[in-house]
Amino acid sequence: MAEITFDDFMKVDIRVGTVIAVDPFPEARKPAYKLQIDFGDGIGVKKSSAQITVHYTPETLLGRKVMAVVNFPPRQIGPFMSEVLTLGVSDDNGDIVLIAPDKDAPDGSRLH
């Protein structure tokens, strides 16, 4: 990986949000959900496609805090327009584990 500057890092706007809706995404090439995430008054509700079906069910995702990049341009994923990139890391099998704050933080709080 190339080194970046602090100014480069500051260009990536990563915020905390709460999952308020989860729908199946059967048209996706890999199993995924369509999420609606509330980032609070300043950003609002945004949509995201997430390949997180191995570790999460719709019931376990509702109300869950997640972290997402909110300043990428929207991306067309099949018939769905994803507006933010929900962040996670790969487990030993390559399945995604979500990243979230370990204490409660208001929706829209920025990663520092």
C-alpha cells in the first residue's frame, strides 16, 4: 500500500449510522442485503448494498450501529443504487464482519 497523508485520510468521510430497514437483494451476484441507514439530520437516510448474509440476519441488523463511507459517489449494483459503503473486515473464511463503535455514538458522528 502506498503511504497517504493525514489530509488524504481527512477526505474520506466515515460516519456512524443506525440500520433502519433491511431487505433481501436476490438480484445481487453474491448474497447481499439492501440496507437503509440513518446518519442523522445532517446526512439523512442512505441506501447501501452489503454482502453480510453469513453473519447477520435482517433481525440482527435492525437497530444496529454501523460505520460507512458517506462521500463516495453513488454506485449502481444491478438494479440498486448504493449511496454509501458500509464498512467491515473479512473473517478467516473471507466473510464480512461489520465495523461499529464499541460504545453508543450519535448517528452522523465522524470517525477521527
